[in-house]
Amino acid sequence: MGGNAFATLLPGASFPRMSPEVYNRLKDDLTKRLQAFFEVVAVPREAPEKVDHGDLDFVVCNSRRDFNLEEVWKALGAREAVLLEGNRISNFAIPAEIPSGDASEVYHQVDVRVCTDLEEFDRAIAYNSYGDLGMILGSVTRAAQLVFGNNGLKLAKPVPTSPPCTLRLSASFPDILSFLSLSIDKWREGFATRTEIFDWVASSPLFDVWNARRTPGMLQKGKPGERPMYRAFIEYAEHRRSSAVFRSFSLDITDILAHFGKLELYNAILYVTRTKQYAKATFRGTLVETWTGIRGPAVGLIMKEVRERMGGSDVLATVCGINRDTALDNDIDPIHLTLAAWEDTMGKMTEDGICDVVLQVTEVLRAEDKLNVRWKDVKKLNAKQKALSVGVPVGSL
């Protein structure tokens, strides 16, 4: 980041790159200060062969006590800060050690990411370790239509729900590496050189030089000197392409979902979406009017009675064996697993079958002389039913 966060707050300041000696000294000092506020404090592993550093990144978790970020600001000895509460990254401008008598404004940027739990902490450390390795792994998963980032691995294409939703496959870094057939033990052991990292990445069956060469927009629009490790990886992929040392692969989305145990959930979400769409398309007021020849408020009464006959509006406890709590566990809005009993019943019927039920209900209501209703009667009936549902005495209406 190199001071970009403080362009407005400290317009005359400079944020020079830090030598390894300055970087390590600052890391040791600020680690101790942050440990007064958090039980878990770490810095992602630095990229190998790195000769200097633009900023210092901390990942922290488990607050020791109640405090505000202004206290952290003061404890770190920062001159300025961009504070973001919660599991966001806050930026601190730490005055640099400069020769005596030098009045220039020189700072080091220190970023602190506060995680909500240890799971998020582990993900943040994993994704941001070894320089641009997280971005490089993202280029590998992109070949399989997957997105890898700070929140784990997810499908690149949204699930075609209404509105579309994103399905996260895994938040576990070891599980994601296992899917990529990359050794977590080697990752933990560390890498001595960039090439060692690139060779490790290229050992994945999903590595595809053609996709690796599709650089993200942030790299294409960046300055020539930015993301040197990722640019080196692009050159590495170019070399493998020119030497024809690469392979192609085919991986079906069903296989991916099954690998992560998400296939049943995915199918349940699609079932709910298709069923709702089908019910909406085959059971609407205009069709009921066409089938029955009836107009006005009686149409609403017929449709309401049909829904009741088909199971009512009670929400199903499970859909395709998946309950609604599973949606929350996967960061999905429970609405995508919410299906009324009548929708489920109707989803299994043909349009002709639905028409038959509508006509049967119409005849029953006609025989009971319930179709001669006015809008005023409908509104009054709805008001009574609503009052009963919340326990208000009907006589008070």
C-alpha cells in the first residue's frame, strides 16, 4: 500500500520502503504493543527473496478487553490513522526513525486487520502469506470457474436464484489446498525462492498456463513496479507455455460440489428457485380468470382456497433433505431454502392438474355461495384473520 491510505491526511509525507532490518525491528516492537489488546497477533509470512517492504501487515483476533481503536492508535505511537471498526483493516502511519535534525515527514504504514474469530484469522494469514501467493492461487482456481480470496473458495458464477446468491465451497485453507492437490505440509515448511513457490503451484492438476496469463484488472491497471511477484509468475507461466510443459483438464461443477459436500445444498437451492418460478408462472390471477371465467375479488378467494387445499402457507422444515439453518451456515439468505407447502405440492403438478384443482375449488365455493363477494368484504375478512394471527379479539375490530 506504501502510504496510499494517507494521501489526504498526510499530503507532504513520504512512506519509503523498509529494509528487512527496519521491517523486523518494527514488527517485533508493534507485536508486543498489539498483544496488550489481542490474544492472537501475527504477521503473514513474507515472500521469499524480498529485499524491502512497502508496509507491515498484522492480523489479530480475540480482544483481551473492551477498548476502542483510538487506544490502539495511541499505543502504536501513530501520527495518523484510518480506523475501520469490526473485521476490517485499519491503517496507521507510524513515524519513522530519521537522522537527528531531519525535519522531513517520514512514516511507515502499518495495517491491522481485526478478525471476528480464529477461523477468519487462519484464512487471512493463509491468503496473505508469501506475498502474492493468494493471488496466484486465485489464477489457478479461476480455471475451474472458482474464486479464491480472503473468505475462502466460492463458485465464480452466482447460483441462478432470485436474487442471485453466491455459494461458498470452503473456508478451510487446508481443504482448499487438498482440492488443488497441493501439499499443506510444504506450505507450512516454507519456500526459499519464488521459483520454488511457482513450481509448487504448477504441480496442481488445475494449473493452466492459459488462465494463469489472464492477469486481474488490478494488475493491468497498476503501475509497472507493482505486484512484482505476480508479474514474475506471469513470466514463469509464459515460459511453461513456450516450452509446452502444461496440461489440460476437465472438471465438472458437480464433481466440485460433491468434493466439498455442497451438492445436495446446491440442488436444494435450485429446486426451491425452480419451484417458486413454476408456481408463479402456472398459478396467477390472469390464468385463474381464464380457467373459471370469474373476475374481481372472487379470484383471490379461489386462489387462497387452492393454496390451502395444497398444503397451506406453512414453510417446509426441510427441502430435499436440507434445512434452512444450513443456509445460514453457508452465508446464504434462508429465503433461498424457504418453500411453502402449497408451492412444493404445486411444483410436482402439471398445469392441467393445477387447472383441475382450481375448477374443483371454484365449484365448491360456488355451491357454498361464497363467490358473491365485494372488495369491502375481502378487506374485512383479511383484517379479521390478521387480528386473530396476533391475538387481537375479533370483536374489537
